[in-house]
Amino acid sequence: MGLIECHSHLLPFVDDGVRSKEESFKILQAYAKAGFDRIVVTPHLYNPMVSTRIHNIRPMYAWAGEEAKKLGIELILGSETYVGGAVDPQVLPFINNYVLIEVDTSTEPLFLLNHAYSLRKRGLFVILAHVERYRWFKEDGQLTDKLREIGVFFQSNVEGVENGEAEKFLKLGMIDIIAGDNHGNEQLPARLATALRDNPTVLQRMENLFRSR
């Protein structure tokens, strides 16, 4: 089994990710070359800083899925859903009912725990995206502990691994997933493959999480 990328923005004309079909295909080729055989595309939903063309998601996913298949890659549709208010947002679950969520980077979110608990009650498994970016996220923080207690998984971007921002969380075994959050970087697949192989505990954890049931 190959590697998996579970956080990416590779659908053209959808959000702030890749800008063209040509760019998308080149990056898919780079993933195939780096040893990936599954990629979850996670267009932004509800992010106040990103304009997402919702109507383009399904047709661009259909196109990209066919192109990925030619490269031996299974393309899977999910979402990166921004959680910011009291109303439950829509999520697109992927492999084994996982959902990827993000929150404000600077302020501790008021409703995150409630949303995570609600999603868990629905039988969904919550992944909190790029935790190293959140100023409020502490290895010994009260909210961090509560999220862990209800079964929330923590994801780090490859940049966080490379620049050391995720190092303390990795050392404590708090990172469950390393992903690319690729918005159009052709070099990132190889870097992600290196980060995963340099962190075999995380790689094994990911293989267990995303193993077909």
C-alpha cells in the first residue's frame, strides 16, 4: 500500500488551491512519483477568508478523479470545514467517516468542543487541521486535553514538521497525521513523503486510521 495525503486543495476553480487543470495534473503526477496512491481533496467550506465556488466542487472532482485514476491514484472527496459559530456546519466525511475541521488561528474557539462532540455523537471521527498554526493550542492546554478525551485527532502540516513548529507535539506523541495542505506546490509531495518516513510512528498511526474496513 502506498502513502496517503488527507488534506489538499487540488481541485481547480474551487478555492484558494490550484488555479488550472494543468497545474492540478502536474501535482497529481508528483504525488504518484512520490509513492502516494490515495489523495483526499478537502476544499474549504465556510472559511471567512476563502471564497469557495461550491458549484464547481463536484464537476472538478469528477474530472480530477479520472485523471488521478490514470496515475494509479484514488482521489477521495472530503472537505476542510471551518468551525466558527454556534450553528453546526456541513461536513463531507471521507475514508471511514473522518472529517477535517479548522478554526481561527489566533483566538481560542468558543464552540469547537461542542461541534467536535456533536460530530462524534453522529459517528464521525474528527481531525483538527494543522494544529501547530493555532496560537491557543498548547500541549498541556485545557481545551487540548478535552478534545483528546473525546477522541479528536490532531493533524500537522509538513511545513510544521520541517520548521520545528510541530516538534514538541511530535515528541509527545500528539500528532496523529502529517499532511500536505497542498495549495499548488509541485515539490510538496516529495517533502511530505520524506516527513512521513522520518516519523514512522505517525505513518503507522495513519495506516491504522485509514485502513479499509
